[in-house]
Amino acid sequence: MNHQSGMKTRRSTIFRTAGTLIAIALLVYLLNRMGWEDIQKAFSKLTIYQLGLSFGLIIISRLAVSARWYILLHSAEMGISFQQSVRITFAGLFASNFLPTTIGGDVVRLAGAVQSKVDPATSTASLVVDRLIGMAGMFLALPFGVFSLINYQSSFKQTASMLLIIAAGISKDWFSKLWSRSKNFVQKIIYAGKIWIRKPGSLLLSFAFTLIHMLGIFFTIDILLTAMDEDITFLTISGLYSLVYFITLLPFTINGYGLQELSITFLFHNLSGISIESALTMSIILRTLVILASLPGAFFVGDMISAAGALSTSSQVQSDEIPDLKPPID
């Protein structure tokens, strides 16, 4: 990695670390303002059965993400097994939750794939397509969230004001860099498309698994909110979570810490009318379940970390070749 690239990585890490600390500070402020008693009261409504069922759905969601990527690699005739795909995916999920951003989940997945004798270029392309399929699935649910946003005028004004403040704080240089990275990413999409464009069946099957992944998340939220006596439709849950998904794609924090919880609390409380205590409690439980579900990756990630570090600094695979499109729960 050259000096300029190293400086960019350090600046990005500092920026995301600062954003994470600010978001977490706001989250703690919100918790203290509401009072821990209200949070405890909302949590106490959940039974062991409901928590267990929610955790099971998150595990299914994780396995669906593993299968989504496996289908892409298998269709490219890379000779990787489903068990290997599961191990590598869970290692990446664990890395995303617990390791520095310089050793991100997708870098670990790439390292694991290369260790499994998968061609590095094809592995990188598969990660790009994997992310695009995940985004396409969430995009299907997005209209339900946008509809809620538009039809709740006061919250719409608040949201518009918040976005304007954020936009005003972002420099022109930031937009220039974003445009440059976007063009670079489009080039990768075109390259990746050459591999899978003639295999629509594999793309459709991967998309089916992303729908299973999404349903696992949405039903988990539904179970948690129902247990807290909140009345909210499944379509509303789908739409609002899709909004959260795209918000957490913004590179403001590390793995969406703080930003995800604040986004869920703000959107679900203001746009669906549920209590702020229930929205915040649900967001914290959801994050906890996802972290717990990633723990099996700890058994597989050890021998991939050094390889991931070597990959991210080698000329073979530069860090900006990895698609930076990973929200916390994908």
C-alpha cells in the first residue's frame, strides 16, 4: 500500500471512529433521557420463547446470506463447498462486529475465499454482485418506507431538515471523492456482470436467498414489537427497515454502531407511531442478536486475519477493490 493510500485509509478510520463516538454518545444520551426503567419495562415483556425464536430467525438470515454468496461462487465453477461458504461468511460477520475497519468483513471473506483456492478476481467480483443482490432486495421494500415518510408530514419535515444539515456539513471535496468511488464501483459492476450475466438462474436463486435473509430480519422485528404490545404492519416494518438499511450504508460510523440504533428509533417512532422506548429497545436487542449470531465466526476467523492483512496491502488486491457496501445486518 503506497503512502497516499495509507493516508486515505487513516483519514477514513479517524472519520468513522469520530462518527461512531458521536452516534454512541447520542444513543447514551437518549437512553439516559428516557430512563432505564422504561427500557427495562419494554424488555421485560419479552419471553424466553420469543427471544429464542428471534435468535433462530437471525441465524436463518445469516445462513441465507452464506447461501447467497455460495450460489454465486458455485455458478462461477470455483469449487467451493457450502460448508466453506458458511465458515467464511460467519468469519466475515464476526470481523465486521469486532475487528478494526482496516480488516473488514469483506476483506476477511476475500481472504477466506483465496485460502480456499478461489481466484482472487472472481472472489472480488462475487462480493460486488453479492452486495448488489442484497441492495436490490432491500430496494424492493423501500417504497413502503418512502410512502410512510411522505405521508407523515411533520416527520418528513424533520427528516428533510436533518438531511439538509448533514448535506451542509459535507464538503464539496467529499462529494468529488464519492463520485470518483462511484465510477470505480460501476466499472467493477461491469466486470462482475461479465461473469454472471449469462447465468440468470444463479442470480435469481441468490436473490431468493436474499429474500429469505430479509424475511428473517423483518419477522424478528415483528416478533419483538408485538411482544412489546406495539401495533405495526409487516409492510411498514419492511419499508422502515429498508430506509435504515440505506442510511447505514453511509460511511459515517464503524459498522453502523450508534447510527443504526438512532435511525431505527427515529424512523420507527416517528413514522409508525410506536413508543420511543419500544423502538430503542428493539434496536438494541436486534443488534445484540446479530452480534451473538456472528460468534461462531470466532472459531474460523483466526487463520484468515493475517491473510486478510496481506491481501489488503498487496498489489494483488487493494483495499478499495472491496465493495464498501456492507450495512451492519447484511
